[in-house]
Amino acid sequence: MMGILKLGLIGAGRWGRNYIKTIEEQDGVHLHRLASRNPKSRTLVGDDCCIDQDWRALITANDLDGLIIATPPALHGEMATAALAAGIPLLIEKPLSLDLAEAQNLLVLARKQKAAIALVDHIHLYHPAYAELKSQALGLGRLHGVRSAGGDWGPFRTDVSVLWDRASHDVAMCLDLVGESPVSVSAYRKETRKTPEGSGETIAIKLNFAGGVVADIEVGNLMDRKKRFLAVHYDHETLIYDDLSVTPLVREPRPSGACDPAAATVIDVPPGLPLACAVEAFARAIRLGEQDLAGLELGVRVVQTLTACDAALRDAGKLLNSAP
């Protein structure tokens, strides 16, 4: 039985700070090293946490049980490659990479390591309500389709597009539920607009799976209110996951037309914050000590699907530009 796990963290941005707080509040794990160039980083961690400006110092320290990468996605590939080569268990923020070849190379490298552990934090997959949704689905018959929406007003990022920032959540849930990659995708921009904060867009995506299952996704950073909604349609019932609701999981009979609160059955959901569940899952994998690449494999399939969506958006743009 391993004692307190010594974890390293690369990145102390908004999400990195969430990891710091989460690790502090959990038993059995300790933030031993942090890589950050933020001069205020010392105020974020305890005196017993070593801080390095160069992330490579965490790879060569040889005293970590696991490493969390919470940097912009363009940096994931180099960092994850170095960690995997050193045999360090990994938890990587979504998306795994912005480049399909890079993502695939990470999986090839991980598979060569006999006990490689690599999880990707598609955060909604760790939500207790989503876990309960999958459990409830076991007795509901055939999956017919999925509808989801996610977004808010902003953020207006310059380092990653709305597609890669927002749709990675929805695509990860859809691929996880269906258990395979889509056979075809389509995507188009429903709206593009310049705002004082930056350029924004709303994107509609359709994923077509073998057997006729279709997933309709809408994501954006121009929404008038925050949304995180997933409706999963089975033979006679629909499961609805809403991360922002006081009742995050309900069942409704099919067909129900518009959402009918009177027809919905509220499903009890175990307590727990998604990020805490993700860190707990990472710790369990480390303690088990066996190869665990399911999260990495899904992460690659998400990158593959988003790459196809990106191509579809470019093709749609070409069609619009060539219209008479």
C-alpha cells in the first residue's frame, strides 16, 4: 500500500489553481512540485511544495508519483512525451493536443510502456451525475441519439478556438456513450460576431455513428447564459444531464416533445465535485500500478473527431465564399 502520493503540477493558471485547491482538500495526495513562471505562485502553495520555473525540472526530479499537466493545449505534446518517456503517470487537461499526429504519437509511446498511466481530464466524464447516467442507461435499451449544448458568453481566447475549447467536452461524452468514433461529421458556424472582448462564434456539429446513432451538438461563446446540457435518447426514455441544474440528472419518457418537468423523474446523484473525482481516479490508477490508457485512447479519438470538425468548418467556409 502506497503512502501519500507526491504529485507534480505544470501550470498555475485558472485551471491549475483549481487543481492546487483540489489536491489540498484531498486525503492521500500532496502537491510536491509545481512548475510555474508566475511570481505569485509561492502564495498559492504550501512551504513544502517545491517551485520550478522550468517544467523539465519536474521530469528529472525522480521523486513524483504522478504529474498533472494544466497548461495551454499547444504545450501538452512536448510535456506529455517527456513524462511518458520517464515513466511518470499523467493526468492531462483537455484537449489532449491540437494536433492529431502528436496525439497519436503520444498513444504509441504510452503503449510501449508496460505500466503507463495516462488520463485526460474531460471533466464532465468525472461528474457523479454523468457516471450515474451511464449506470442508469444499462437498462434502457438501444441508444438512438444524443443532443447537447455547451457554452457561455466568453471566454474569448486567442490561443485556442471555440471548437477546441468548448466542443471537446461534448465530443468526449458522445464518444464515451456510443463507444466508437463517428463514421462522418459535419459542422458549420451558426453565428460569428466581433465583441468588445474579442471574436466569438456559435458552432453546430453533427456526428453520425454506425447503426444510425446521431449526435447533435451546439457550442459557442456568444450564448446569453451558461449552458451545459446533454440529452441521451434510448428506446423508451431519455436521460438528461444538466451540470447547472439543482437536479443534474433526470429521466423522461419518450417521446416527450418539449421538456416536461411534470413527466421527469429526478435521479439521485452521489455527492462529489468533478475535478476531485478526476484526481481521485488518477490516484487510484497510480496505486493500482497497472497500464491504464483508456483515457488517453479516448483523448486521441476526441482529437481525431475535432480535427474532422475543423475540416468541415473550413469546407463550409469555402462553400460560402464561393457562393454567387
